[in-house]
Amino acid sequence: MGIAFLSGCATNIAPNNPVQVAKVPSPMTAPAPDHSGSVAKRLNDCIIRSNQSADAMLVDSQIIAVTRNNSHAKALFSSPDKLTDQQAKALTSYLAEANSCRPIALEGLSPEKKAVYEDFFKKIDGVYTDLIAKKITIGVANQERQLLTQDAHMKKLALQSKKN
């Protein structure tokens, strides 16, 4: 679903649980936020909720490095394994919950920025589909997800620099 991309738009919180961590740029170094404060808070709350389930924790530890400073990230990025049936079920369930945050992520965006998000969602959904269909490994999925996230971030920065 691209939680990392979505969570880049959320507001900063001090989580009690490491799974609650939403990747948040610092106001001092970050480009202008994509969302107003109220939308950013709702988005962050949605992301936190979607990262609370047992399926989310399994996904974060065994499939996709969702949370920042994930202690399993190195292994996940290099994993030659394909999903087990149990992992595929957990990922499917997690994505259903996490994708419920997408409409909030699109609220109030300029048409250009909305297009960047929608393109990212389409591409990341393809990665997850391939992962669940066992066409790619866990490592490849994490690498592709990271590249898509970086690409979307660069596109957002390019849009912002056009405005300036």
C-alpha cells in the first residue's frame, strides 16, 4: 500500500509502541507538508491503527519493512524467500486495513500531487500483487517498494521546486 509514502505526510508523534512509528519529516528540513494539520493528524491516526494488528506486526517482521528503524529490514531486503500461504493471508489482510488510509492521503492535494500519489499506489499495488502471487521474493518486493517510495518523493520535490 505504501504506508511509508503515506506516512511521510503524517504529523510527528511520540509512539509508545514501535509499530506506531510513522516516518515523518522534520519541519526544519522537510518540504512543505502535503496536508493540512487536521488531515495529517487523521492520516497519521489511520496509519497507526493499521499498524496495530497481529497481521501488521507479522508483515513488518517477516515480509515488508513497514516501520522506521525496523530491526528486520536488512534481512527482509535480502530475503530470497517467497511468501508462505500464511504470510500471503496476513499481507492481504494488512493491506486491506492500510489501504483504507488512502482516501485521507488524497484529501486536499493539488491535482499534480494527487497524480503522484495515485501513480505510486498503482505501482505499489503491482508489487504487492506479484509478491502475493509468489512471482517475486520478499527481498525484491522490499527493494522495489523502496525505489517506488524514493521515486514518488523525488516527484513531489520536483513539483514543489516548480512552485518556488
